[in-house]
Amino acid sequence: MIEKILAYILARCINSEFDQTTVALISENLKISRSQVSVVLNKLVKENKLIRIESKPFCFISVEYLKEKSIPFKDSVYASLDDLLTNQEKKDFEKLVGMNHSLAQTVKQCKATISYPPNGLPMLLYGPTGTGKSLIAKLTYEWARNQGVISKDGQFVQVNCSEYANNPELLTANLFGHVKGAFTGAEKDNEGLIALADNGVLFLDEVHELKAECQEKLFLFMDQGIYHRVGDNEKWYKSNVRIVFATTENPDKVLLKTLMRRIPMTITIPNLEQRGTQERIELLYNIFSQEEKRLDCQIKMSSKVYNALLQSKMPGNIGQLKSSVQSCCINSLFDKVNDELVIHLDSLPKDLLQQVYANQKTVLDDDEYIYVDDLQGYYNGTKEILQLNDSLLACYRKYKEEHTSLSDFMAKEKNYVQKYFDNLIFRKKESSQVDYYNRGVQHIFNLIESRYGLKITNNETLAIASYLDEIHHEYHDLRSWFLKHEEECDDLYQLLQEEFFRATNVSLEICTYLKSYLEMDMYSIIICTFIFYVYNVQKDSRLSQKAAVVLSHGFSTASSIADAANRFLGQYIFDALDMPLYIDTATMIEKLNRYLDRIGKVKELYLLVDMGSLEDIYKGLHIENANIGIINNVSTPIALEIGNGIRNNVEMESILQKTIDAFRVNFAYHIEKHQQKQPVILCSCASGLGTAKKLKSMLEQSFPDGINLDVKTLNYSELIELGKKNNVFEEYDVLCVLGTLDPNMEDIPFVGIEDLIIEDTFGDFNQYFKDYMDEEQLALFDKNILHNFSLSNIMNALTILNPAKLLEQVANAIDVLQKYVGVRFSNRTCFGLYVHICCLIERLVVSRNAEYDLSLDFLNEHKDFVDYVKKAFKQVEDFYGVDIPTEEMVHIYNYVKNN
Amino acid sequence: MIKLLRVDHRLLHGQVAFSWKNAVEADCILIACDAVMKDDLRKTSIKLAKPSGVKLVIKNMDDAVNAINSGVTDKYKLLTVVESIKDAERLCKECNINKLNLGGTKATAETRNISKAVNITPAEETILKGLCESGVDVTIQMVPEDSPVNVKKVL
């Protein structure tokens, strides 16, 4: 058992399913009682074979697993899994900020190059000063050592070539070593740095300072691994060294072609700007927390300082960031109060301070302070913009799988976007970049506002500007995220396009402007984000199913009317199609159709035209399942009247009628009803809604699989009173009314319940369903109805036996009996027999000892029939332990005879 | 006139429909039951069980009592079916009926089995005793082919 449990936990750990190792789950999976599992687990913890994580509930980690993964641990009990794992010293590349983000590619390249078999390849790190080339070289070495790529005794040897810029001979001597007396001052043999770096890594920094004399010797070494010490041209020395070069200058310009040829891998390190905001915050945190440790105090800074450190241009990159932070700390050192160091604007280094003042008219350093520890919250985990995207997609996936309602889905998505934007405003970065975006966004939204009547507050423009800034900063990550999820994003976009054409239209327009203004690629996920955002602002989903378009001749007549109306209404209701003066109807319809294709699904389309025959227009339209209301002589007041009606969700016909009444001018409207209503069966029973509901559920249970006909119920009195004015006729296509009493309605057929049950394939009823079921399905439906109706009867009559089961058995027996007798029983006979025999069986079960008379005459006369019944009901008799007495056979015979 | 007053918890079904109609030569079947009036599905199943050649009338208890007492039913040879012994008692008392046929009552936890198809609660037993005392001839007979059993023998 102990082995079994250990093996189970190890297996779970290897799969990283750490939460699966609870007592409950182990007990369940291994079928060992919980108490036993607990005892064994506690014993194993004491024996140092397991580590207990005191989360809720406790789980257990295999020590064998930790050793295998060389995850160090000190205790046998940890409060949480994170405690165990984060307690770890970070190893090699883990120390690198951005190793999973902006530097992911860099790290991958470094690893591949250093471990390239058999001895690695030389590589060149290229990047501006202060970007971390030395650190990356060092970490590459550490990684290689940790991975066993190079042996443990291999060293990391760093040489800065610029130090020897004026003395190349010294560099050569230091690198390759020299013998005693090789030059003045060479008082003893020196084995050189290359020998020192044997089995390790030699890092040649500022390699563009490496003079040609030195390079030649290096080439030989790089090519063959052998060299002479300075002053000894006889003896060959050997060393196995992996060389990492670094330069801040463009290698193609400053390095000899012969050197470049020998370096197969050039790895470019991004500068600080390219690293993105979140990484910059992480860097800031790391630097500041080092200073906190050094000064043994807590540091907080004003948000202006924070912004300056975050936003300022730093040609010196991380190096400059670090020195800026340090100089801030030094400058504020004497303001330290009670172990708390406060950094104000005036502590910033001069160059940063100048940037701050250059960007802002007035600078007041009086707002809130940010603690260094709080910075952690700003960068931890995935970048926010990617988090947002992930949430949006996750929500979309959930919507697709669980078929939740569209409005719920939109509300959730809206919420994600809103929260994200709120967060952006809260963090309010101030930078010239954001200012630039802000101006652009304001301009764009002014255009959008006049077009679509969409209002937006200053805070909202700021949020959008910050969003754009984020897109710009996290462009690398965003791009790779998008490429990974492109298909899904496009699916989501497709859905939104179909369902919310207004929001889509607005967002598309915003994105088109942004694209030309900012020259950014607008990925579909960005458009989706805007759709959710715009949908948010518009707050009106009732409009989504209606489209209204002004169609007019003239350069911008239609646009002007639509713009004016939208503005007056304060809402985006109208689209406009401007038609050239001499356009023929066909071209006009083509234009209109292109518009219709773009807006996707709508239920109502309002066409406001200036002149022309109404019929000519709606006849050629590509629109399905929608009512088209078309009115001519359009003007701004008419558009306003209609827009107002649409906004208030007034029904199409009365909007158009009212408009005509209000203006008393000579114009016409026409409604073309295209909207397909969903077919339903309406149940309405004189005895009340209760029966109708029973009937409804009986029907629903009887539909064969895959048939999704809807069944509605209606009070009989309402049906009689209001007739077709009942809502249900407005909303649905009522196939027939099903009930007990015929409501005598024009052109709505009535089917009585008994007809439904008695008639095989229900005669009339059949024709109402032929569009929805094929013959086979109809037959099954018929059978199910009979079955379910019988069942509802039997339920009332039986007390002891399970009606559903009994009915099924009896129905089977009767099917068999029909075959023996060679007669097909009518539904009425089947129904009678089902109920009768089910009741009979229960009666027999209840009063087992009752005596029955033998009807010998009948037995003799109908020997065959008795045999058939006996055979057909053998299973039922056996199952319930009863015998159908002969006198009961007579009744069954009578049913069949009367068939 | 009422040819037969019968208690059957299933009201009208094959047995009653075919055999009793013929046995008493009824031309009209009166179902007196409050519950059925509120349940179109049950009504439908009763209609389905109606044999050809008879009129079927379904009424609630009040209407049934009124109809019988008003004399409009006198021209028919009535087969009257009620759901429960309690309903039967009411008809016996209010319409002066002195013969009652027990066809079938549902078995429940409180009932006692007194014949193949008849199960009665203690309360119903009291009612039946009362009916017998007041001179009503109560017999148990599921179908006409069975020989009738006077209920006094099993109470």
C-alpha cells in the first residue's frame, strides 16, 4: 500500500497535478480508506519521503520528484505550493527580467548556440549600451554549466577589449599568455585567459575595439583550438573555450568580415524602450528592492517620480535606469524618516528632470506615493493586455460551449474591457506618447461622435489613448499572442460582426482612423475590444436587430440627414448611402445590397429614400428573414421621427403610419414582411392552463430526437377573446392549435387531443408537420404520443408498480401479440389494451390469492388466441410473478375483436 | 332512469364500456366526477373508451345531481359511473338510488383489499356500512360475468 501511494503521488507530481494529491483523491483513486491513507501519508512525511503542503485541502509532494527536478527544499511542511517553489533561488536565465517575454527569443538563441554540439558555436551579442549583454553572457554560461553542457570546473572569463584599446599587445599577451621575458615586465610565465577559460566561456566585451593584430591569433584559435603563447612560437597550447562576443556598434560596420564570418550567430538585444512597460516596471522593482536591502529601509516615490523613471528616454538603457534609481536614492538619503525613504521629483537626476519639465507645463509633486513593494503588482504574471485578450477569448469559448445567452456573454466581455480600461485610467501613465495618442483619439472620436452620436468622456479618451500606448509598448508580445490565437479571434470577430453591426461599424471606423493615424496593425482582437467597449457606451441592445439607412441622391445629402438625425437623437441609428445624381436603380440596389451584406443579421430594415418607386427598391434586396419598411420623401424631420420610433422600440407599422400622419405630406410607405417566424404548436385547453402544460410536456417528450419544434401554451379564454391578437401569433408561426375545444379560428387549424391520439399518423395533423419531420419521424412521433398519453393515464391508475416500466413491457407484449394474431391494432385499441392490461397486472399483483373462474367454453373456442396471449405475455407474467387468468383473456379478446 | 350506479376509480374503460353497457342495455353513460372536469387529458381518455352507440356525458358532481333530480336524464337508460365511494354515497342519498355496484377502487397504503379489484379505507368502510343500513343494496361485481357479492359479507 505504501508503495502504491508513493507511486500515485509521484505520477501526479510528474504531470504537475499537484492538487490531485489530497487525501480524498488518493483514497478515491486507490480505493483505500481515508483514515488509512492519512496514517500512511503522515508516516511518509516523517520519513522524509513526502512533503506536506498545508493548503486547503492538504496535498503531498513526492520528495523523489523534487530531487529529480533538483528543486531544493529545507522543511517537510510548507504553507503553500508557491512557498515551496518560490523559496527557490532563481537559477541562470530565471534571473533575467523578460526571459518569457521580450527576451524569450534571445534566451532561446543563446541556449541553442552555447549548447550546439559538440563544442558550441561562437556568438555575438549586439545591443546598445546598458541593455544587459554582459548579464546575458554570464547567464548563458551559468545555464550551460547547470545543464552540464560545460563541465563544473569551466570558468567564465570576461575581457573588455576597450580597456586594451591603446595596448593591443597587452591584450594579446593576457589572452594567450606569455613566457617569461617575452616582453619588458614579463617576469614569469603567464598561462593567459584562454587557458583559464578552458572548458568554460570567454566573454569578449566591446569586441569592436579588438585590434587586427590580436584578431589573427584569435582566428587560428577559433578555427583549430590551438595557439602559441606570446614569446613562444614553438609550443602549441590547446584550450576548449566557448567564445561570446559583445558589441554596441553595428557589427557589419565595425567588425572585420573575417571575424564576422567566424561568428555564425548574432543575437540582437532589444533596448529598454522595446522591452515594454511591464518589464520596465519589473526592472525598476528589482533595482529598487536591491537598494532597499542595501539601505535597509522602505522606499516610496511620488507618482511623478515613478512616471519619470517609467517614461523618460534612457539612451543608457537598463544601466541608466539603474544609475538613475541609485542617484535618486542617494539624493534622498538624508530625507530618510523612520526607515522610510521618500523620493521626490527633485531627487531625480538632472537629465530626467529636464525631460519631465519639457513635457509638462506645470509640475506639482503633490499626488500619491507608490511603495516599491506595490510595483510587484504591476508586472506580476502575464501582461495585462494579454490577460485581457485571454479573458475575452476564454469568455467566448465558454459562450460557445455552454450556449449561454448572447446578452450575458456581451455583458461579461464588456465587464472585462471596462475593468481593464478602468485600471489603465487608475494607473494613469503620463507621457508625451500618451498625450499624442490622446490628441488623436479625441480627434477621431469627434468625427465618430458627429457620425454616430456616440458620446465619450475625457477620461474615456485617456483610457483609449493608454490602451493604444500599451499596444505600442507590448507590440512584440501582442503580435506573438495574436498569431497564436488568430483563428479564434477571427471567429469571435465574425460573431460580433453578425450580431452587432452597429457596434462593429463604429469600431471598424475607429480602427480605420487609428490605423492611418498611428500606422498600427489593427488585429481583430483589437477591433473586438473596441466593439465591446463601444457596445458598452451605447448601452442599447434593443437596436441591434434593427437597421435604418437613408438613401438619397446627391453628393452628401443622405450623409447630412443621417448625421443630423443621429446627432439630434444622441444615438447612432442611421446609416447613409449617398447616390450619384444619375444612378440607375440596378446600381443603387447593388450598393444597398453591399451595405446589407455588411450589417449582417437584422429583423427590421428601415429604408428612407428621397424618391423613386418603392417597389423597385425592395424587390432586389438580398435580405432574408426581415421586415423591410420603406418610406419616400425623406427629410431630416422624417428621419428624426422614425429614428425616435426606432429608439423607443415602437413597432414598424405604427412608426411609419405615425410619420405619415404627422407630416401630412404626399408620400407613401410600404412594409414588406419577410421575417420568418419560428413555427410553434399552440396548446390551449378549455379546462385550463394546467392541462395545456401537461399536453405541452407530453408533446415535447414525444418529438423524435433532433426535432426541435416549440410548443407554447395559452389560456383558452384569452385565445377565444383576443384571437389572433394574442402575442403568440405576432411572434410565432402557429402551425395549429391543439386542445379539447375548437376555438374556431380563421386559418389556424385545430386538432383535438383525441384525434391526435387515435388517428394513425393523425390524418390532418400530419400535414402540419410534414415540413418538420419525415415519414419515419412522424411514425415515431405518433407512437410516442400514444405511449406518453397511455402513460399519463396509467400513472393515475397504478399505485404499486412503476408505470413507465410496466407500460414498456406491456407495449412490447402487445407488439408481439399483433404479430401472432396477424392484425395491426388501431391506436384506440392499443391505448385501451395498454391501460387495461397495466391495471390488470397490478390488480393481479395486489390480490394474488383471488380466485378466478375458468371459462372453459372460451378456452376451447379460442385456443389459438389464448396461446398467443400466453406466449406474448410470458415475459411480463414471469417478471411480475402473475398468471393472466382465462376470464381476463375474454376481455383482451373483446378489445381485439372490436379493433 | 339509472340502470346502474358504479364506483370505478378509472371511471370508464374497456371493461365497463363494453360489458356493462351491454349487460344493462344502457344508451347513455354519465360520468360524475369533479376531477375529470378539470383535466382534459383524462376526459380524452374517457372519450376514447366510449363504446359506439351510446351517448357520453361528463359532469361534475353538483351538475350530475341536479341533472338527475331535474328529470332531464329520465328518458335515457343511464349507466352512471363515479370515481369514489364518497361520490357514490352522495348520489345515493341526494338522488334516492338504492343499488350500488362496486367495480374497482385504487389500492393505497390505507386501504384494505376486499375483493379482486376493490380496496377500501376505514372511512369508506364506514360509509358502506351506513349505506347498507339505510337499505342500499351494495354489491361487488367487476364485470357482469362475475357473480355479484354482497358487500356485507366482506365488511
